[in-house]
Amino acid sequence: RNLKKHYTSPKRWLQPEKPAIQAVDDVSFSVAKGETLSLVGESGCGKTTTAKSVLRLVEPTSGSVKLDGEELVGLGSEPLRQRRREMQIIFQDPYASLNPRLNAGEIVAEPLRNFGVGNAKERAERVQWLFSKVGLRPEAAKKYPHEFSGGQRQRLGIARALALQPKLIVCDEPVSALDVSVQAQVVNLLMDLQQEFGIAYLFVAHDLAVVRHISHRIAVMYLGHIVEVANRDTLFSAPRHPYTEILLSAVPVPNPRTPAKRILLQGDPPSPANPPTGCRFHTRCPLAQPVCAKEKPPLSPRGDGEQLVACHFR
Ligand code: SF4
């Protein structure tokens, strides 16, 4: 709720007038058990910072993050470490996130060891069970990360994230470094695991085809704000916010007979150190009116109440 992450320069005393970078500014959302909520938007919109703030891998400037009703912001290091059992992350680059000096079995067993789960034999059995769940062969346990393909490495990352039976997994662009054919396998694996274990995913991605496949709901971010939230079908069939419309118009149309109606976004995103007043999108919005530069539109319900939109005119 009302999550903010503003970055100030470590040498702020040298340049006190230098404004903070408002990477995430007043963002609120929830993710239910067994649900996938995706965060989408162009590079630098704050989606990864938001996701990492939820896990407190990035310390929020202000706001509240609750897991099962328990506040995580301000929690001391040991209680937070215990709650981290229930919140895991899968990274974009599986290779960079795996320790090259450990074999695959040790990598997946590491979180179990860190939390003192079972003895060595029980952990080895659990590793084998996790391998079977993510489609890795038992003998893969003896291999090192460089011996796996990109897709297999990401399966390994998923097995490690699953080891402690988390309630929430933050997926930070988990398939964007993989070949397209492998992307589908990994996304389908994530969906199967969600069905089986009821895990909630906070899914950060810029590939809207992937997002459409995996999401239940989607939150669209622009310059540190959420500008629209809707369930997947509503967002893709009836987007309301002008930025969402522009973003979706960039998705390629598979049928060559259907003319593509691509809308081009004018200009570059403004600096998050000096964001526009009022609606942050007004400097690029084709529908902008004078009021848009003066008044910030609240994120408020439309239609059946499940679609939330931050726009004065939509
Ligand atoms: Fe565009 Fe105004 Fe709506 Fe912002 S509030 S999206 S500038 S029409």
C-alpha cells in the first residue's frame, strides 16, 4: 500500500538541490493465493523496483507491504529472514544467479540447509523430488551451472525458489533471456506449478505475449505510477488508459489479414527525478487537456469495479 522508493544520491550533501529519483511513487496492489499479477511498462517505469521492494531486496522509502496480514516494512533482520522463506525470487539471468562453484544438487539444497530443513539424506530426497517437479533428470544433480542450457538453468532457478514451499514468487523477467521456444516451456512449467501448489506470482515482464499467457490480472506502470489494473481479458480487449492502449498496440498481430493499428508513443519518457505535474503521462498523451497538467488523476474503479484506471477522461 502506498509504496514509494525514491533514490537520493549518496553525495547529496554535495548537491542538496539535486532531486531524488522517484522510481516508485505511491503504488498499491494485492496478489491473491494462486494468482499471477503482472507488472508491465516500458524500461525504467519502476516495475522491477516495485517487485524488489515487496521482498525488501530494495528498502522502500515509505509505504506498507503485508504478507498474510503481517507487516514486512520495518521488520528486523531475523524475523524478515524467517518470512523470506515464504517469498522467493526467480531472476532474469539464470546463469548469473547460480553459484558456479556449486553443483545443481547443492544449489537447490542450499536454501534447505540455510533454514535447517531436514538432515542431509532428507534434503537429497527433496532435491530429487524438486528436480522431478521442474523436469530435470536425477543425474543433473551432479552437473555444474555451465553444463546446462539456458532453459535448464532457469528450471534449476525455479527448483531452488520452490525448495522452501513459498507462498509468493517474484518472477523478474524470468524468460526474457531465453530462446522463444524455451520461453513457452518455462512459462507453462510456472503455470503448472502454480496450479499444483497455489503459489502467487508477481510477474515482471515487458513481453506482452508472455504476460497475456500467464497473467490473471495485469498492472500497467508508467513513470513510477500504476495507471491501470484489470484482469487479463479486459485489459487486452478493452483497455481504458491511453498509455495502455499505446502499449498494447505494439503487440504484433498474428493474422496478416488483420490490419495492425499501431499507435506511436511520442517523445522519450520524462526523467523520474523531475516528473511532470498532474498526470505524469500528460507530456506524451494524445488526449491531454489543460487539467491533466494540474491535477493528478486517482486510480479509481470503472465498469464492474475490477478495472482501475488513473485518467480524467477514461
Ligand atoms: Fe491523458 Fe489526461 Fe488521461 Fe493523463 S489524465 S492519461 S494526460 S487524458
